[in-house]
Amino acid sequence: TCLNRSFKIPFRQSNKEEGKGGGGGGSTTALPEKQLPPSAGVYLRSSHNKPKAKKEDQISVQLEAVPAQPNLLVSFKTSQTPLEDAAMVPVHLSDGEIYTIPSFRLENDFGPSGIGQMERLQIVACGLPGLPDEVLFDTDALAAAREEEEDHFTESDEDMDDDSFEELMEFDGLPPLKVKALSERLSLRSINDKSKSQKEEGSVVTFQVAATHDMGNQLANGGNVRIRFRYRGPSPNPAIEIWRKREVSLRIVRVKGPRISSLTFRSDLSWGSAYSELCRSLAIQKLRWDSGLPKWDANRLGRQKLGATSRSVASDPKQGAYDGEDGRITDESILNRVGLDRGVHVSGDEVVVLMAVANETNSTIVLSNRKGLVGGFEGSPMPTVRVTSGVSVKIPVVIPRIDRLDAGTSVVMDIAAELIARTALQWESEAAEGDGIDDGMGEGDANKRVRQGRVRIPSRCLREIIDEHKSFASRICRPPVSVCVKLGESTDPKERMVVSPGTAVDVFAEASFHGWVPPLVRDGCALTLEFCCARKDSGSSAVSFEEENQVAYIWCGQLRRTVKPEEEQYHHRARVVFLKCGAFVVSACAKISGEEAVSEETWWAPHSKTIFVEAKER
């Protein structure tokens, strides 16, 4: 049908079919000759119209022959059972503690061939908070020396490494954990030794984990610290290296340890220095002068400071502490805090601190100090201190005063860091049962662990105290003045001075500012020298003390003297007459009043003089 017109197409019978039908007497049905091409379902389509068939992914297998490879076995030194992959080892740590993990033994399992030699070994600490993966040990650089049996880790080197390892905990803001490997002559030859004759000498490694003092809660869920052993064997060509690994996981468990709970400053350097008696006598003298003479009122003190400030030199741009408008010191540096903090101190080179150490562990600890003694006074040193569990002790510690200005760099010292470093102590616990690691044997010394570490003042707490209490610098830093007292008739300072009642003794005092005090600060201070005397070991109460010292001695001359600021050294002299028998102490102090001070800062001479008044026998 085309254009609504129909055409009939006749179909003739095939000649072959006609012959078959007429001669055979069979079927007479005529088959039409195929004059039209067969349908598409009968013959194959052309290649360009054929749908693309999905080719199956062909996998090509390439076989490469490599030498036999080693297999590292890691086990505890006291056990023969190798650890499984990703074994978990608990590590009990407190702030500032150094934990020593039981030693591991490394062996090479050669396999059926027995020729899988280990060519290189690396020990890597992984997962340390705030630190990348750190290589603790590598046999590549030490292979030649190990083969010659040369030990590069001598005893002195190990001691130096231990000191530097502990010094990492002295700084703030460091990552909370640090790992160290003690190789103990670890070598590939011992690991590859088939005879196992040297397995205890060169196949053992020990690890130490140190926690900083501010570790706190920085580790979540015990951390993800791992010790990775990377090793490789022979390779088919130099361009290919076949590495394998085995890991041991460390689970950090925070426990309690010793801590410094408090600090108490003592101004006197010895228990029998009669410091308290002198301070009490000085307070009584001041009350008498304040109530009887008008020159000691607030106006008198203000005129002294005003006169001292008016003689100040011009502004020095290098000082950075002078305000040209009102002539006041504006810098709050510890160099300028002279005469501003009310208190009574001793102008010596050392200061006594009563340091309270609380033992919160479950065993007894022994405190020590590698730099010297733990504490004690002269004549009664304390090289070590033993503290039982659950007990807090107060240790008298004599430490040098901290310089306010670094002599080498002329930079203001960080008194918090210096005080922490000078009061830090080492501690070691006695072996406690059930505080170790199960080595798989269930016996031996592995379950008895000796804990050790360092205890120090918390840095954050100390800095907050220094910021809130500005007078802290006067307690621990170098004094602004030096004060010295002498007796007129005494030739030897250590000689015992004995006089009879009614004898007069001349007393001399000398004071001078130290060189670190800025000139502007020195010129703005008023300095007063004052003598003081008291009966030694007198009075258990205020009433009895005043009665015992009221008529025991008499001062002759000027008891107090305010010196001029332009003088380099300040001298004063007075005379004391003893009327009663007994032991008396005589000393002098320098009182400094700064420009903005509302009271005086008192500095005693470091050593007082003792005078024995004895009646002569008739």
C-alpha cells in the first residue's frame, strides 16, 4: 500500500519445488519463490549495526619470585610466648612519672626454609599526642658498629640521655607523652642468631614512657600510642624493598602520684636565729615611736619620699619605666618593685622554703635531689626523705635567691620557671605487689614494679599566685639592699662576745643598694637604718616579752637614721648598754619606702650578733 493505492505482487512457485512435487507424488502445495529478502530475525545484522557485547574483565596474573622473608616475633623477656598482633600493654602513669615497660625480646622466625634473614629494623613510636611518628631505633646507621661489637651507648651517655629525658618535663606546653627506647646492645646479628646463644644480650629492648607535669586529661580513652617494629628482608633487586610490621599498643592509665601541695617561706635561715624575737622587739619600738614622736606620722614618711623623688634624674629611654608627666614609675616589672611591698625579709643570698609533699601513691616513696640535698639546715642535712603512703610532710629547703636580671642577657628572669627548677625533686617508690604487667608466666619480679618520676610545683598555679600577689618577688628574688652589722669590740665574727652588766657596746651598720636596681627606682626610695636588740628565747606571750626586755638594755644615740639617696653607701652607729644578765641578739635593718608605697619594706641583716651578759664572780 502506497499513497492509498494497492498493488498486487504475484508469487511464482520455485522450479525446485515444482520438480519435487510432480515427480514424487507427494505434497502438491506450491511454495512461493522467495522474491523478498528474509526478515532481520533470519539473517545476521551487519557489523556496524550489531550491539556491543560486554567483555569480561580479564585478570592478568604476574608471578615474581622473591627471596625468603623474615618473620619477627616479639615477646616479654621473662616469657617464651610471642605476643599476638596488636597486643595491648597497660601503662600506669601519673603527672611527672617515668614508666619503664618490661623488656621485650626480639627473635626472627626463619620459617621452613631457614634463610629469611632480617636486614634492617626500625622501632617507631606512633600515636603520641601532638607529635609525628618518631623513630626510636634504627639499625641502618649502627649496622657496621654492631657487627664489630662496638657499643656506642656507654654508661655515661645513657646517664646523659636520662637527664635530658627528664628535662623534657621541666617545660610547659609540651606534648603530654614522650617515649624512649633503651637498646641494650640490640643488633641484627643477635636477632638473626639461630643458635640463640646471644638472645639475652643483643635481642632485648626496653621502653620508657614519660608524662609531663601538666598531662592532666589530655589523653582520651587511654590514647592510641603504639610501638611499631618495622623490618625488611632481602629484596630481588635494589629498587624494591619489602617491609613488614608488628605493633604493640600501649593503654595509658592515669593514676595518682606524689605532689607538692603548699609552700611556706621562712625568713630566718636557722631555727635558733632569734628572728622572731627581733621582729617582735622591732614592732614594739615602732609603736613607741609612733605614739610619742610626731616625726613618725604619715606626713613625715610622705615628706621623705617626696624629697627623694624630687632629686630623681631625667628620664632615661632605656629604662622604659619613667613617666615624664608626673614623675612616677609606671613599669610593673620586678626590677621596679623596690620599697612597694609591705613585709619583713632577710637580705641574705638564700631563702628557706617549707615545702609540703603529699604522697598519694599506694606505696612508700623516697625523695632525692640529683643536684644536692633534698632539704635541711646547716648541721642537719637531709640527703633523702622517706614518705609513707597517704602522708604529707613539710621539708625545709634552702635555695639560693633568684636574680631579677640575667647578668648575661640583661633580660628579666622568669621567677616561676626558676623556682620550679630549683625545688624539683626525684621520687622512687618501693616495690609494690600487683602493680606490674602480667608477662604470661604469672610469677617472677614482673609483677613488682618500682615507680619513679619527678615532682615539682604546678606551673599554672604558681604563675597565678605571682600575678595576684606582687610581693612574691620580694620573698624569693635577690634583695635590693645588702645590710651588714658589726660590733665595735669584736674582732672575730665567730668569736663569742661576753660582757658584764653595765657594759656599753658600740654597734655599726652599713647598707648599700645592689647594682640591678635601676637608678630611677633607687633615687625614688627613702632608706632608713634602724638598730634592734632583744633577749634570746624570751617570753611566751606579748606581756612577758615586753616585761623581760623593758629594762634589760638601753640604747644610746640615734636609733633610726634616714640617709640621703645620693649616697652610695649608708652608715649608722649607736651604742647599747646591757643592764641584766642573759643572752641578747643585736642586729640592724634597712627600711625602704618606695614612691607609691603606703608602708615600709624591711630588710634585716642576714646574721645577727649574740652577746652574753654574765656577772663577774667576786
